[in-house]
Amino acid sequence: MTTFDPKELTTAKLHSYLLSAVAPRPIAFASTKDEEGNPNLSPFSFFNVFSANPPILIFSPARRVRDNTTKHTLENALATKEVVINVVNYDIVQQMSLSSTEYAKGINEFEKAGLTMLKSDLVKPFRVAESPVQFECKVNEVVALGSEGGAGNLIVCEVVKLHIDEAVLDEKGSIDQVKLDLVSRAGGSYYSRAKAGFFEIPKPLSTLGIGVDALPEQVRNSSVLTGNDLGMLGNVEVLPIKDEAFTKKHHLQDLTIEEKHKKAQSFLSFGDLVSAWNTLLS
């Protein structure tokens, strides 16, 4: 067995070991607003529930390892003392991943990820309408664990109202874990699906994905493509150029729009984003 002294490892290497070994981790899909009222949405896997009375959830936006900067979620929580924590199930995992792209301050990740802003009852940040369970929270305190890159910041949240989609409840009114179909985070690009095991999602571009809001209207409003499909399609830096040779090879000129969308969806199921886009643009 190989043994390490944490102090002798680079922060990046230690971070990688910790995230790969302490897994899978639940995901806090945290919605906040800044002091000007601009919405922000970002996922965090340093997260769990720590008390039922009072109901306390804690998540930790860490300082960035590469440059020791802080994230908008942390800045907003400190400024406004409110947050909504939405759970992430398989139906929205691609959109959640897209939202983790580091867009500039003031950019609305709800729009970029193609998710719906739902007004909260007791706090100002929006809920994610597509999330099956949403927790409206007041921030009780923020505990900084350090001042260097990689240091966490524990955001201690008290739940003041929770919302549960009836579709994930059983006949006794309890949450059915199979219906809920949660996903969790592991190391690298890996996630775990509660009822199916591990699967992989490529990390969002280190540049900027165009986002669901920038997709062609016909694609964005498709009756065939799912939210996950749109999340994958939105994670490109620029729209591809139409490929006439691809169109002729696959006889796409003879297909209806719905048939093209179904064919593109099939390509996406195999992770073939290029062929999916070539199909949609034909």
C-alpha cells in the first residue's frame, strides 16, 4: 500500500485523491442571488444533511485551487444569507453539469442550462422547477476552513421550507428512492446513478459552452429531445457548420424534422455529439 503525507502532496493531487476516494457524494444544486438580484446556479458535491431538528444542510464551495479565487455562490450566500438547494436526479444531470461551467458574473446559469426558474415562497433565490426536491434555506453561518486555494467554506443552511414532487412519493407519502433516481458525484468525470451504478459525463468545456438558451429555436423547443439531450448539445463552444456530405451519406434530406431529432437523439445516446449536431443542422 502506498502511503502519503498530505503536506507533501500538491493541493491538486490531494484534491484528486480525496474526491476519488470519498465517493459517491450527493450534489447540492445551489441557487442564489447577488445583491443586485441576479440569479446564479451551481452544483457542489461537498454536501450533506447534518441535522433534522433543526433541519440543517451544509455544502462547501471551495476556493479554486488554480488561482485561489472564490465562487459566485459563496459570495452571494455571504451577501444575502439565502440559498435554495435542489437535488439532482438523472433527468437533469447533463443540464446540471453544463451549469458548472464558469460563466462570468451576472450570467444566468438557469438559462444557459435550459432550466426553469420557479419562485420560492420564503426566500429570494429561485428554485429549479425540474428538480424533484427543493429546499428553501436561510444561511445561519459560513465557516471558512482556510485562506489558500482548495480551502472549503462551510455554508450552514437551515431549511425553512421544502418542496417534493408527488411523482417521487410512494403510496405512504414517503420518497421512493427508485422513482427519485438521484445521481451523485465521484472522482474525475464519473457520476453514480442510485439505481444503475456508475456512468460518465465529459466535463464542461474549459472555455464556455453556448448554453441551451443559444440553441436554434427548432432544437430548443423540440418535442423529441430531452433536457439531458439539450444539455449535451449546449456544451459546445460554437455551433458546428452544416456538413452536406454527412447529410447525403445518411439520407437526412428525406427525413422529417421529428425523424431527424430522433436520429440525433440516438447519436447522443452513444455520446456522438458531432453526428448529432450534423443531423440537426441538415
